[in-house]
Amino acid sequence: MNKYIEKIPRSFAKVLSWRIIIIGQYFAIGYYTTGSVAFGAGLAGATTVINSCLYFFHERAWNRAGWGKDAVTPAAE
């Protein structure tokens, strides 16, 4: 087995794909609770910036943490 380290571009791509889902969720919550497209868009926009930054650093911290990982030594060929 090979040992893989997640690189920053992969973490960033995961952030973007997850944010697309969450943007829709926050927009829907804002719109359906107030009936305002502007409020829904504002809520989605503000939470996107804040939560994307938090999620990125959360992922990078977990990538550095050794807890729950097994060291794999490649077999000599």
C-alpha cells in the first residue's frame, strides 16, 4: 500500500464542492424564512466566506493530526 498525503489543492477542491451545496442550503433557509431573495443571497454569501475559511483550516489541521492513521511501509520489490 502507498501512503498518501492530501495536498492543498485537493483540500481546496473539497472546500469548493462542499460550499456549492451549503450555499444552496443557506440561500433556501434565508429565502423561505423571510421571502426575500436579497436576504437569502446575503446570508449565503456571508456564511460562504466565513465557513469556507474555517473548513479549510479544519481540514488542514486534521491532515496534520496523526490520530487514527496507520503508518504504512511500502514492501520492498
